[in-house]
Amino acid sequence: QKEVEQNSGPLSVPEGAIASLNCTYSDRVSQSFFWYRQYSGKSPELIMSIYSNGDKEDGRFTAQLNKASQYVSLLIRDSQPSDSATYLCAVGRIKAAGNKLTFGGGTRVLVKP
Amino acid sequence: GAVVSQHPSRVICKSGTSVKIECRSLDFQATTMFWYRQFPKQSLMLMATSNEGSKATYEQGVEKDKFLINHASLTLSTLTVTSAHPEDSSFYICSARPRGRTTGELFFGEGSRLTVL
């Protein structure tokens, strides 16, 4: 079992619709959770962070965390063609400077005009 | 804030030569930096953790004598691919976390695309 799992996609979404991305993780003591967006040929860019159970909204993005189910999700509302990218889920155990993040394989999202 | 810069962004070299990639934190200090490798259509693979003033910690299966890491200051880490071969062609990305920040996020450099002929 992979430590952080994501559906590889592609997730095809019509423009204006909601894209829903899911991520599960195996380390029960994980404390920090992140979503990164990576355009083709570019490096990852942090778009959301979440640490507590529940929802966190930032613009068109909403992250949802359920530690009991070891599940974190990302919703992209009013999807735009510019949202077409690979979205990486990352999980960390301790909020410490030296602690590494574990990344999922990424979900490719295609927003069609 | 939290800008990480990598250089060079692209490099082409002949098989057998060595290539050095620099990773700099421009507006913060980083006691730890991370080096990743990414092959086409695959996810990030952590290669090693670079620690300022001490030896890097390598992930299982990564040859420390082939991928030399030096973290000589709080703003600079370098990765040297020694005796590069075509199979080393990949996208190398560094990341860093601001010193003292406990929120856990990593900030990535722009990446360096290595092509070994």
C-alpha cells in the first residue's frame, strides 16, 4: 500500500463545473496536509494547506480533511481551463523544519472549455 | 516571500561528465532542503535531505557517491550528478522550508531539466 494515494486521472471537467480530487494516506499520526498544483514541465506550487478536521476555503479552492478516515480532498469550484494541471497531495507527520513530506502520485485534471 | 531559485533551468551534457545544480533560498534561511527527481508523467521521488553543515540523508536506492549534495550555507544547497549517464536524464527539483516555520509546507525551486547525451 502506498503511503499517499491519489487517483491518477485524468479527471475531465467541463468549464465552470466543480472538480473533486481525493487523497488517502496511511500514516495515522500525520498532522499537516497540502495540495500542490504542477503544470506540465514546471515545478509544484503550493495552493492549499490544512491541519484540522473540516473544511478550509481559499478563493475557488476548498480543502477538506477527515483524520478519522485518513482522507483529504480538494474541490475546485468554477473550474477554468487554466486549472488544467496535475494536483499533488502531500502529507507530513510533524510540523518541524526538518520533516519531509510524502507526496501522492498526483491527479491530472483537464478542464474543457 | 519564501522564494526558492534553482540554476541552471536546463542543462545538456555528454555522458560521463558531471553536472552541478544550485538551489538557493532567496528570502529566507533553510537549515534543511530536499532534492527530488521526477521522470516524465511520474510523481516526485525524494532523493535526499540536505542538512546545513552536515551530511545529507539519502533515500533508499539513491547512490550517495553519484549524487553529491553539499549544503554549505543556510541559503544554498548544491546537487552534483557525477559521471552522468542517459538514465540520469530527469527533472531535478529542490525544495526548502523557512527556518523556524512549523507549519510544514515546502516551497519548490523552478526545477532543472537534465539531458545526458
